[in-house]
Amino acid sequence: METGEPNVTLRKAEIESLARYYGMTREATDLALALGQAAKEEGWWQSYRGALHRWSELYVGLETAAHKIRQFGPAVVPGLLQAPAYSEAFFRVERPTVPEQVLTHRIQVKQERQRLIRRFSPAPPVFEAIISEGILHARLAAPGAMQQQLHHLLMAGELRNVSVRVLPLSVGPHSASVTGGFTILEFPTLTGNRGGEPTTVYSENLTGALYLDKPDEVETYEEAWTALTDLALSEGDSTEMITSILKSLGGTSS
């Protein structure tokens, strides 16, 4: 193990012993145990490799290991909150010529990723999303797709570890106006803030993605997130807005 020999994994008892020796928190220990188990087999997303952009495979792994995820969606509902019909509608617009099998696999990946915020062990990450009000008024080609998505948002918002807030259209320019969508991932630390993965900012575009973890880069995005939290509606007011729009479309929140 120490010399990096391939195909060498730690047993549960060994991980727990090392965790005690290094003074790891219970949360970090549980995560280490889960990662130790996962190391014995490929990540679930590996079987969908053809359906993932090559630059996003790393992100899926980081997302799985994070204990807190904050995401700003100025134009599209964050992936962890997307309903199946909504995912399909946007995949078809993004890549209109993609084969049906690849499209199906992409939707399956999205749904598999969403298990993250509902898992039991290790504890699910805290997920905070701020989405633009304009997203809620989108008109999708598939009948009923937007109603399904709005209802999906309401259901996700009922989870104890999930926060969904709306950034009103009435908000003027702010420090996050030029950022586009971004995600801030935080990872468990050891006792005394020792070790652990650095906080990472992920930002994706049409041809690639940025992974930023330098302190000054992260601080800039932290400031942008703070500005968004100051401007966004409360969770309660956001729920009321989503419910109102859903009702206007003939849907129901129950």
C-alpha cells in the first residue's frame, strides 16, 4: 500500500485504525470507509463513460466525495435537481444529433447522481442551490416537462440537507453577473482542520471545464456566493414562487 502497488486496498478494520490514529472525525471516517469500499471497484460512472464529457468525469468523483455543495444556476436547473423530462429536453437542445442510446445513458447518469443527496451512508452532503427566476418560466417542447420540473424542485426542497432559493428577475447587476454557473465543493477535514481535499470551484462551458482550488480563486467565488445569498429570496418565499408558477401552468404541488 505505502509503495503504491496496484490493486492494493485497505480493509475496513485498517481504515478505522488509521482514522483513530490520525484523529479523524466520525464524518471523515465514514467517508473514508465508503471510499475504501468504492476503491475495490470502478466508480459507478465509469460504466457510462461514453455518455460523459471527458472533463466532467473528475467532477462526478469530487461531487460524490464532497460534504457540502453550493451551486448557482443562472440559466439551467442544477443537475442534482433536474427532473428526467427536463434533463432530456436540455440534452436534446445541447446535442441535437446525439444517438438515442447516448441520450438515454446521459439521463441515467443524471438520475444516478441525484441519489447523492438522498443517500443514507455516508451522510448526504449539504446541497445549496440558487437558481435564476428566469429558469422557472422556461417553456419546454415536451408537454408537462416544466410542470414536472417545478414539482421536482419542491420535493427536493423538502429534504433536510437541501436548500433551494430563487434569485428574482428584479435583481440588478451583482458580483456574480459575469461568472455564469458555478459550483463550490467542500470536503471533510480531519480534527484540527488537518488534511482533507481543498475547497474546489467547478465551472463548465461548451468545450471544457475549470477546476479552481487556489485560495484567492476560491475566495473570489465565495464573495460572489455571499452576494447571491444576500439577493436571493428566502427558502420559504422561493417555495411560494415555485408553487405559484406551477399552479399557473395547471400543475399541483401536492
